[in-house]
Amino acid sequence: MVKVTVLAQNEPVRLDADKLEAIYRQLGDAGAEDIVCRAMEELAVRLAQTERFYREGRRAEMGKSARSIVAIAEQIGMQMLACVAGHTKLCIDDGDEIALAAVLARLIRTGERSLSEIWELQDLSI
């Protein structure tokens, strides 16, 4: 009999609160909320797009999408998400399909957690 062990996927996300505070200081509450909300929407779209491109075998488009996730995430202080998206791009560039599958799963988890975390921070009025 084969015994399968399921590993818990519980990696904390990292947000750069200083980056968010700087955006709010620079643009004011209304302007910052607009920018952050647009970025969050775009990240959600790009994450879904990246996963779809993976399933469709469209690696070039997937790489472009991952690269845009890096840029958007860095802009609003989602450091962990930017890092994982960068790793996704590296796996694509290296042609490592096994690593890509694992890193993509991590990207989706990290993206979802990062979006939830920043949403909660916004609710607390940064």
C-alpha cells in the first residue's frame, strides 16, 4: 500500500507597507485607493491569464504576463508576489516544465493571499 503525504501550503505573504503609505501620502486617499484598486484588478486578470496561458501551452505569452505581474506587484508593494512571478518567468526561460508547474501553483497561491492581504489593509485605511 502506498501512503501519500500532503504538504501544507502555508507561506506568509510580504507586503511593503512603507510603499503603500508613500502612495497614499503622494496621491491622497482617493487617488491612492484608485491606483491600488486598479492594480489589484489588473493583477487578478494577469494571474488568471498566466494560468490560462500555462494550460494552453502558450509559454511566450505566459512569460509576458508574469513579467507584467512583477512590475505591477512591485509598484504597490507586493514583494513576495513580484519575487514568485520573477521565478515563474525564469522557469519559462529555462524550459523547466516540472519547476514551472510547481512555481505556477505557488504564484497563484501567493497572488490570492497577496490580494486578500492588501484588501484587508485597505479596509483598515492605511
